[in-house]
Amino acid sequence: HAPGVPKVLIGNRLHLAFKRQVGERDAEAYAAKNRMAFFEVSPLCDFNIRESFSELSRMALHRNGMERLWRSNK
């Protein structure tokens, strides 16, 4: 894993949660252990798609010392 590179763990197809193979708590624990943000998304329902990409973008800007760009676009 590339150290210092922002990472987001995405649980895809939340609309199919009844077919879940990895529990939400397990995914959250893995993300926390590996210092990642965690989102469950559903492209079908347009749920958490923008939020997950926005958070990854914010993390990348922060890592590169460009936080002011994020704040100015809000």
C-alpha cells in the first residue's frame, strides 16, 4: 500500500445489502485500522457517490497542502 496516499474504502451496491459478504462492522474496522475513510454507496440509488469522491478529493488536497482550494469552493 502506498504510504501517505489518501485512501477510501468503498462498500458498493448498498441496495443489495441482503447479499452482503463483508459485514459493515468488519469493513469499518478494516478502514479504521488502515486509516481510510469508509463509505457504503449505491450507484443505483445515487447514495453516497458524491460524498465519497468529495471526501477523497478533500483528503488529497489536504495531503498536498492545498486546503484553501477546498474551502474556497464551498
